[in-house]
Amino acid sequence: METSSNIIICQKINKDQTKVSQQIIQPFDRKDELDLVVRLRHNPSFDKLFHDNYLEKRIIQAMNYIEKNYAEKMYLNEIAKEACLSKFHFIRIFKQMNGMTPHQYLTFVRIEKAKQMLKIERAVSEVCFAVGFESITSFSMLFKRASGVSPSLYL
């Protein structure tokens, strides 16, 4: 008995495009294989593993979004939307997985990019605005807190 069924999968690529693909799913030929899948699916640890893996992928997607757009003004709603999670659930899961909030991670990424830019001897004010900070004072304070030295003395 060789039959197959088609499943149409829609995957969001970005906010304007959706990738539609079709996958062929082969039914189980043997009853014991089906029984094994059913038993695994009703196992609470299997559910936790599946759920955690899904959430991990969502958080990694959000982290990639932050790393790609760090220089732009970002809002929590945008990042949570990119992860396909509500903002409160997103913050909680993000902090559990990374040990820092999304805002702290954004600041960390910006400071790391600033360090790279300062190594090639660019002006502090230029670096400040290039990495997405709106105030030289807050940039200098956060930079010094993170690296132990002010941006003008960094190298």
C-alpha cells in the first residue's frame, strides 16, 4: 500500500514575502512504527523537548534580527513579532535562555560593534551614532561600564 499525502507549508521569509512549499508525507507502513510515534508524542519529556527546541529557534531568530539591525531604532514589539511570540512571553524566554533581557542584549551587541569600530580609529561621536545610540553621554557611560575604560581611551 504505497500512498502519499501532500502537505502545504507556509513559511514567513520577511514581512512582505511568504514561502509556500509542498512536502510529501509518506504514511507509516507498519503499525509498530506508528505506535512508537504515538507513545513518544504523549510523553511529557518529548513535549518539553519539542517545545524548548521550538522556542530556542524563535529566540535565535530574534537574536539574528537584533544583530542585523542593531544600528536602527528598535522596539520590543518588533523583535517579539520577529520571534513570533507575545512580548511578555518573549522577554521571559529570552532572559531564561541568554541570562539577559533583549534590551541588554541589544546594548551588548552595540558595544561590541563599537569596540570594532574604535579599533580602526574612528571618532567616538561617529561610532556612537553609527551603532545606534542617540546620546554620546549614555554611550560613553555604557561603554565604560562594559569595557572598564572610556571609548576615547579604548584600544
